[in-house]
Amino acid sequence: MRLGARQRQLDTLLASYHSFWHPQPFRELVPSWGNEWPALLDALRKLPDAAVARLNDDSVGALSLLATHCPDVAAIVPLMALPQRAVQALPVPGPFWDWEIPGRKRAQIEAFVAAIQPEQRPVLDWCSGKGHLGRLLALAWQVPVHSLERDAALCESGQALAQRAGVAQSFVQADALTCASWPRRDEHAVALHACGHLHRRLLREAAECGASGLDVAPCCYHLGAADRYLPFSSGARLDLTRDDLRLAVTETVTAKARETRLRDRGLAWKLGFDAYRRRSGHDTYRNFKPVPESWLRGTFFEFMQHMTAREGLPTLPQVHADEFEAAGWQRRHDVMRFSIVRHAFRRALEVWLALDLALYLEQRGFEVTLGTFCARTLTPRNLLLSARR
Ligand SMILES: C[S@@+](CC[C@H](N)C(=O)[O-])C[C@H]1O[C@@H](n2cnc3c(N)ncnc32)[C@H](O)[C@@H]1O
């Protein structure tokens, strides 16, 4: 299916299910869609924990569940499925290439390189960190590489690694958001997991300056975004807030068990605090600043002392701590179930955002393909946008 047709259909479907994916379940005691779909609400409440954990990380499974109540949502599934890009074998990159790279990162870089086509032109590695990606490209493609990175220490370590590997890779220490001389005409720009404003800037500048090609795996679409997302391409109509953009990237498939436990406790305790706040006469949810991780390592009562002091509420008497902690865990139980509905649309939103970028480049004369470069288990940010003049 052409990218434009895919975007139009996804745009229409996502707009019509806005009430499913836009509201954040922790803000409401019962989701507003529950009035229209009471049987769905009931079915979700009865789900066992294991199914809840699975469905919150499985958009296709969650959409299938939703489709048993609201059959038309099934039309989204084929629109969010993108082909895995063909891979080519990498030349053996020599003994020095993988020094200092954590295992998962190394596998992501190798998968990314195996899925992109050389242009036989100089390469720009945008927001390169220590330049592991650029180093592998210099080794595999035998082309000069510039690695652009803001952090001086990363540039210095990257330059030392490049020297050790004996490759033509030089670091440019610069701010990707303001630098005027990069990317360059006729060069091939690559970016692996450059966050929202960083990949958006690369696309705009590459299209303007006449870059020969681009290979980008976007991530963190919400970073640097305005309160309301300004679409890149001319056909995109969906109105997205920054929280909607964040929804596109909130999977935890690569989270460790310890992180998951802390996240669960964090949600339950914050909802316990919300229950106490509501009991103190405030009947709507209010945003609060991020909670320091250290506050989640003590007891719930200590957590509430920090929170009430910071948020200007009366101190919770210790005798009531168990009651509000239990209320928090009970609300977490519901919120996790209602979140399945919202999370069902996560991948579709991410694909919509990537299509917006892809069509922007298509509208500027590039030939564009959108696919995946690795399995989701390696990284959920596995979309690869490739553009050639
Ligand atoms: C998520 S890391 C990705 C690094 C590398 N591409 C990779 O996949 O290993 C993002 C990198 O962008 C860099 N960065 C963040 N803001 C930047 C900016 N404004 N200009 C240049 N680099 C930036 C960070 O220092 C970090 O090294």
C-alpha cells in the first residue's frame, strides 16, 4: 500500500477512536468511553493479571480484544503492520569495532546497518553518542564518516575508538538543533534513536540542503514537541497533544523486572496519593511533578509525607496509610485494565507519526520506504525510515 493511502486511512480511523486513546486512565475513576461500551469495561475488569500484562504490551492483541466489542477497530491492524526490511550480511568488522558497546545496543546497531543500503557517499551520523554506528558504517562501507554529537566527552571517547579501529571517522562537536553547516549536500545522513526534535531537525535540514539520502530510526517523538504536534506532511489531520506523542513510545518490552516492579509501585502509590487528595476535597486529577525514585524505596507513609509536603496538602495520619495504600493498589488494578484500550492504539500512533515524516520527504522529491529493522524485543523503536533522492 502506498504511504499516502496508508496515512489517510490511519488518520481517519485514529480520529474516529480518539475517545479510546486520548484520555489517560489514571485521571478518571471510570473512563468516559465506559458509558458507551459497558460490556468492554466489564470484560476488562475480569481479566487476570497475566493477560493484563501481555495485552498492555501487545497492540495487535489489544485491538483484537477491542474488536470483539467494537468490530471496526480491526481495520487498524493491517495499517500498522510494516514489512521487516531486507537485510544484507555485514562484512566481519574486525576485532576493535564493538569495544565499549553494551550488548543490546550492539545488536541494534548491527541490525540497523544490515537493513540500510550504502550510498557510496560520505556519511553523517546524527546525534551519534560515541559513534558506534558511524564506526561500523566506516568499517562496513569503507566511506568517510562524520559523527555529530553535542557532548564533548562522548566525542573524545568516540574519536579514540575510531583511531583504535583505524577508520576514517571524525567527530563534530555541535548542537544538532542550531548548527548551520550539517547535514551537507550530497551526503548520506543516518540517525539511530535520535529523539523527537533531533530527528525532526535532521529531516528538515536534509531536505533543504540536498542530502542524497537518509536512514532514520526515530524515537521519543514527544521530546521538543509543541503542546500540540505540528504535522510535517500536508495530508496529516490528526490533532495530537504532547501526551499523545508520549503514548507512542511507552512500551516496557525491554524493561528489567526491577524497573517494572518500581513502575508498578510508583503507579499504585501515586494513585494512593490521588485517592487521598480526592478525599481532601479535590475531585479531579491534577498533574504533579515527577516523583524522585528514592521516594519509592521507603514505605508508603514516608512517600505520602514527601508528597503532601510538596503538594501543599495536610499530612496523612499514619493510621490511615494502609487504607490509602490499598486504595492506590485497587485503582492501579483498574487503571492497568483500562489502559489496554489506550495502549491498543500505541503502535498505530507511532506508525502515523513515522508516516507523517515519510510523506514530508516524499513531498520533497525523495523516494521513501518505511519498514522495521529488527524485532520489537530488541527495541520497540524499530521503525526505519529510508529516503533517497
Ligand atoms: C539516544 S542517544 C543515541 C546515540 C546513538 N545514535 C546510538 O544509537 O547509540 C542520543 C544522543 O544524542 C545526543 N544529543 C542530544 N541532544 C543533542 C543535540 N542537541 N545535539 C547533538 N547531540 C545531541 C546525546 O548526547 C546522545 O548521545
